[in-house]
Amino acid sequence: MKPESHQDQTARPERPSPTAELEKPTTPNEVYSTFTHHQKWLLMILVSTAATFSGFASNIYFPALPTIANDLDVSVTLVNLTVTTYMIFQGLAPSIWGAVADVKGRRMAYMCTFIVFLGACIGLANMQNYATLLVLRCLQSTGSASTIAIGSGVIGDITTRAERGGMMGVFQAGLLVPLAAGPIIGGALAGSLGWRSIFWFLTMYSGVFLIVLLLAFPETLRSLVGNGSLQPTNLLHRHPLALYQRYQTPSSKPQDHPVQPHKPIDFLAPLRILANKRAILPIAFLAIYYTTWQMSITAMSTLFTRIYHLSETQIGLTFIANGVGAMLGTLVTGKVLDMEYRRAQSVHSVCSEGEAQQEKLFPIERARLRLLPLFAVAQCGALLTFGWTLEYGVHISVPIIATFVTGWTAVSIQAMVSTYMVDLFPENSASASAAVNLARCLVGAGGTAGVEGLITALGVGWALTVVVGVMGIGLVGLGLQGWLRKRGGDDEK
């Protein structure tokens, strides 16, 4: 097996590196990761499947909102509040589990989160009142939301920057499957077996996958297993198929440097990352564009029911375009990210002298974020189309096509910023992903909580026009990133 790219190098273990240093092996004979190509793809399948639980728990629920409100004898606004609280905990929980995963290991964090999720699903399937629904949805979010942050950490563990964009694209596509399939499954289950069957489905799905994780998922955290060549000492970090892993792992020179010493769990790491001057503007930009996307799909069920008089099953089908657009978008964007990185790497190597100087001045913002304005403008146009076609009752195919474009652009923006964050903080990649999640989910929670009132006050057309105005402000803010980079320089200066 040929050694992987020597372009990459992990950050210092003491704290998140503020600069985007290129990861590279510490010695010439050491490969960045001893996991084979096939093992990496097995891990990719596992982490992508794990990440689907956050989306399924959220999107499978949308078609049943009116029915749940009727059965529990509460207003749709109150049931929509469970979506808001779900998003709040979706933002908060990864800050805890991401910090745990960066110290105690990816495998242990996965096991804990899925046990919490499984228990919440069983409770939701048997709940009898609104208060229980609200509390258990928060607990369900606590268990499922962190799978995305942990998965991003795994990808950071096993990939170099040169291949990370494509891998992140596949990972994002996997976690977005629920956008297309979730509402269809939820609508079909709620329409045929009742809305409780939604939570029994999630119970069975999570129970089976937890067993798969226990059997097949290896530890990848570099502070515990290095580049994969070291056997973890804690029994909880080992898995029954470790023998397969050892036989299939190519021989490589053991790491000359020792595994990092024990360090305490840093629950404040996501907040410090969030405040980093090279991270805050791209994260704020992502939070705004993610929020507008969530506002539109949260309002879809109510709007399509009121304007087009659709059934639960039909409402579920209207979400397909959004999900397919999201999946295709992130797959394409992953390939584009790899090409953009190679392009920046080629130009930079020609324009710079000396490896150390190249590492110090490598334009990671340009390599990862250069195309963001293009996707931003497309998402603004799609949201305006969605709002005004609903305002005038245009044929339903037009707003559905608009949701396809919105899904494509929104997740492309998310993939670019998420990959950029993992590049900036490779040693704390789960915490970096948690920082992104914290911002987008908390801002998204506020947006989804207010979307119904905004539409009621202004009408759907003008409501989304106001939202697009805020998106324009976010785009201007993103432009400051490059200006500040040139004016202020790197954090380490």
C-alpha cells in the first residue's frame, strides 16, 4: 500500500490549532492512516448510517404534526414547538458528546448516544400527553444529534485533506437520506398504522444498528490508536472484529511518537472554536442559510395542507425533491471540494518557496470557501420562488422544484463550511463539528419557532422576502472573512 499524502499534519494536542496546518506523517516511513481503502469505506458506511438517525428523528416526524396535535388535543403551534426544542438540543448535545469523543474515543461516544436515543424512542412510542412528548423529544435529540459531530471526527481521523472533501461529501449524502426518505416513511406509517408506529420504527432501527456498532466499529481517535497501528488498551475501545482489522491492515512502521497523554474532557472547546476569528464568520453564514432552509421545510406541511389540501401521505411525497436535491448536492460538492483543494495546492506550490512557508501560508479559506457566494445566490432565488409561488397558489410543481434547489444549495454550503472546520481543527474535529452544529441549530430553532408567526403576519411571499434580505446580510458578512484574513493575518502571527 502506498503511503497517503504527506501534505497533512495533525494539530498540537494541547488545544485546538487556530491555523489550518497541513497534516502530514511525523516520519517519512509512517503512513497517515493504516486503515485500508476498503476499511475506510466500511467506516464511511457505518458513520453515514449512524448520522441518519438525527435526520430520521426530525424529518420522519413532519407529516404527522397535524395528526399528533389533533390526538393530543393541542394546537399545531405547540407541536411545532417540539421541533424547535428538538433543534435546540440538537445544537447543545454535540458540544458535550463531541468533547467526550475527542478524549474518550469515538466508539464509546457512539455507544452512549445510541443508548440514550433508543430509550427516548421507546418512551415516545408509549407517551400519552404533550408534556411527555416535549421532554422525550429533547432526550431523543440529545441521543441522535451528536452522531454527525462524531462522524466528522472519524473522517478527520482517517483522511488527509486531499481526500477529505470527497469523503465528507459521501458522509453528508448519507446523513441526508432522511430528508427524502424520512417524510415518506413517516407519512406512510402515520397514515396506515398511526403516528406511534413512527417511534416504534425508530426503536427497531436504532436497536439493530447499536448491535452492528458494538460488533464492527473500531476505535479511530488518533490520541488512542495513533494512525490505526496501535491496539487500544481499554476493553471498551475494542470490538469483536478486531482480528479482521489486524489481518487486513497493511504493515507499516509503528509510530515513532507516543500516543498523546491523557487529557481532560474540554466541554468549552466548541465555544472557543466558535469564537475563533477564522471560524466565526463562516459559521455565522452557515447558520443563517441553514435556518432559512429549515424554516421553509418546517412550514411546508402546514402550507401544502392549507393551499393544496394534501393528505399525510401526499405531504410526505412533497419532501422527496428537497431530500434528493440535498443528497445530489453534497455528493457533487464533495468532488468539487477535492478539485478546489488540488487547484489551490497546485497554485500555492508554484507561488511559494519552502515547505514550511507553504504550510504556514496555505490559503485554506480559498480552497474550501471560494464557491460559497455562488450557492448563496442560488438559495436566495429558490426561497423567493418558493414563497411567491405559494402566495399566488401557482401549480404545486413549481414550489416543489424550488425545494430541490434549496436542498441542493443549503447542504452544499454546509459541506463546505464543515470540511473547512475539520481542516482548521483536525485534532479536535468532533468539537469543531459540534461548534458548527451549535450555531446552526440554535439559530435554526429561533427561526423555526418564529416562521409560523412571520407567515401569518406578512404572508408567505413577503415573509420569505424578509428572510432573503437577512441572507443577503449574511453574504456580505462572509465577504469580510477574506478582508480580515488579508488585514489581520493568521492567528499564530
